[in-house]
Amino acid sequence: MVDGPEAALAEVDALAQDARLAGYHYLPAIRADLPRQLDRPAETARAYQAALELADNNPERDFLTTRLTPSPHPLTASTRPPPIMELWCLTKTCKQRKSATTTP
């Protein structure tokens, strides 16, 4: 995102016009994260809801559901991991890696 979330949002919206991406649940998930970075909660919630309706597995549904629930301690841009990393960390592999690195 060299040009920032606003420019990225325009690119994602252009991609959403491609019929080949209809039903691709990562597109609305990405679409939701960008207005989240721009502090647009209503737009963010609509996009996360669209992604949730298309998600096909429980870990991703759980992640998207947590995104629909505002956090009392929001992450700042400097402390927030990239969205794709957040999704990846919900997998069993990541949980195993975390436990392996935190166990002495």
C-alpha cells in the first residue's frame, strides 16, 4: 500500500467489478480492512458482514466476527499486523508455532 488505504480502496473496488471474483470472500475482507484503517466504522462493518457471509470455514468466520465487535483497545497502524497475517495466525499451524516459540 505505497499510496495508502484510500488508493488501495479504489483498486479493490475496481477488482470487485470483475465477475470472476464474485463470491471470493477475501475480497470483501480486504475491502473491510481498508476503511477500518481510515476510521469508517459503518463502511467497515458492512464489508466485514459481506465477508462473513461468504467465509467457508470456522476460523475465518471467528476472525471476521471479532472484527465486527469493536475492541476496547484498538490496535494502531504501528502495532497491527498485516490483515493476511492475522488470518493466517488463526490456523493451527500458527498456534503451534507460537507455543513452540514461547515454551522454554
